[in-house]
Amino acid sequence: MSRNKTFSILAAASAMALTLSACGGGGSGGNDAGGGSEGGGTMRLALNQTEQHPSYITLTDFGERLGKATDDRWDIKVYPNETLGAQQEALQLVSDGSVEMAIVSGTQLENLNKDFKVFNLPGVFKSIDHQMKVTTDEEIVGDLYTSLEESENFTVLSGGFTQGARSVYNSKRPIKTPEDMNSLKFRVQESDVAQDMIRLMGGSPAPMAYGEVYSALQSGVIDGAENNEISYLTQKHNEVAKYFSYTEHLVGLDYLIINTDTLKSMSEEDRKAFQQEWEKTVKDFTAMWKKQTKEAHQKLKAEGVKFNQVDKEAFDKALAPIIDKNLDNKTQRELYEATKAAAE
């Protein structure tokens, strides 16, 4: 990211902070509204999805419910479409308190603590229900989710937003075997695991920010990407990449992170309300996700997307080496084993 872009994003966030402070809002970031048991204000939440995406819909509802539950001491303003920057920038803004919260993918957290990569490995989650069972289990994730508080000054909240089963799509041809991905360049999220995954699947990885994918597909900089049907539709990638192949190589996960100082500034009563409303939001999102996935498939099919099944056995075999390669220490192995055991 250029220095000018960094400055402009920080300037925009600072300007919004001043505006919200003038209106009696603002979370932590050192302002009077965020301190002590009397704290409160409007917390800004950075999101890279559109207003039509389940993330935006359920997070907006989360903010409204939080306001009612805390007698308007706290509420949330969601900024969609990377208004506050791509996820890498959002991480930094939450860390320094310029923005209070953000939704970020697991690959972003993997770059800060390698233990998060366990949840980014192909096949680690068998289903969305398995994923939610693990990511809301404090015995499994408690230490992991607080591991960045000291170094990065943000806390990962229990649960998260599923990305559903991720598959590949491209502008060239149906993908049925790993050999069909040869010579094609696929956008991946910015992590070593994501790049290794595409290489093993037969393609060439091209890490880039989410908001750049449409133009990169349109211009031919990349041939395809990997994601779920909802994001494929809401980002209109189907307009420039008509072939969607059900590799279902990964059940992805987005996390809600919050500036740790902001979280600590909440009174015990407000923090309890915040946690309760977040838990409801996770459940609402999961239910909406399942429903909208089916609806997205029907809409995409009507718009001419060419869906096809793949040779799952061939892809599973191709991806098998990625597990042993990425379990680097005892903590990661134990986390992986606990996750797999939770599916039984």
C-alpha cells in the first residue's frame, strides 16, 4: 500500500472520529467517551463487503440491538465496501484505536500469529456447524483469541462469520481436476497457506486485496479466484468469470476483532450485553448464510453461470501435504487435533 493511501485512510478515520465525538459518540482511541465504567459511544466497524451481504445486514442489526441493550451507551456504525481500507489497513486502524472494530479473514490473523493458520487449512472443518462448534468453544479457542491483545491491542471475539465452502471460479474453462488449473492465475488472500493451497491445487497464486478482484478479472490480470457463492454474487464476479467449480476445498472464517482498550472500557453490565448480542449475531448470520447460499446459487444459475462438480478425490490427494507442512509446533498440532475431534 502506498504512503499516500495510508495517510488518506488514517485521515479519513480521524475525521470521522472528530465528527462522532462532536455528536457525543466515539469508542476508545483515547477520547473521553471510551474510558472507565461510564464509557460508551459509537463504535466504528470496518467491513469489506457490500450492503447486500449478510455481514452488513447482521452487523447493522447487532449495532441497533446493542444500543437498546445498553440504553444507548454503546452502538455501532458499520462502514462497508472497504470505506476504511482493505483488511490489512483495518487491522492497523483497530490496533491503534482509530477504528474500534473490523471484520477480518483468518488469513489476516495468520500473518500476526501463525497459530491461526490451523483454521485456514483445507479440510480442517467438515461443515459450517462443525466450524461454529469449534470457534465458540472457549476451551479450544480461548487462548488463541486473546493472543494478540498484548502485541496488537485487539481481541478476537468468540465465534465468527462463516465464509461457507470456498470453491474456484474463472473466466476460461470448467475445472474438474488439478490439471485443469494449470496455466491459470487465481487471486488468493494474502497468506502463505492460501498461496500454497492454490499451488497444490494446480494453479498460480496471485495474492491481492479483495476489492481489487473484479477489475483484475475484467482486465485479465488474473484468470480466477476462490470464494463462496454469496461473495461471488454480491461482488459481481460472475459478470467476468462464468465458470464456477465446486472444489469446496475450505470452509473459511471471518473474525470480529475489537480494540482491547475499547473492550476493557465497557462496564461489566455493558460488556455482558455486548457479548450476548454478539452471540445472537453469530447465530443469525449462520442461519442467514445457509439460506442466502441457496438463493445465490439459483440467481447465479439464472444469470448464466456454468457450475460443475470436480474430482474431489484428486483435489484431496493434491492438498494432503499442506497439513503436515503447516503444523509447526505443539500448540498448532493440539489445536488441529481438538478441532478434528470436535467433529466426532
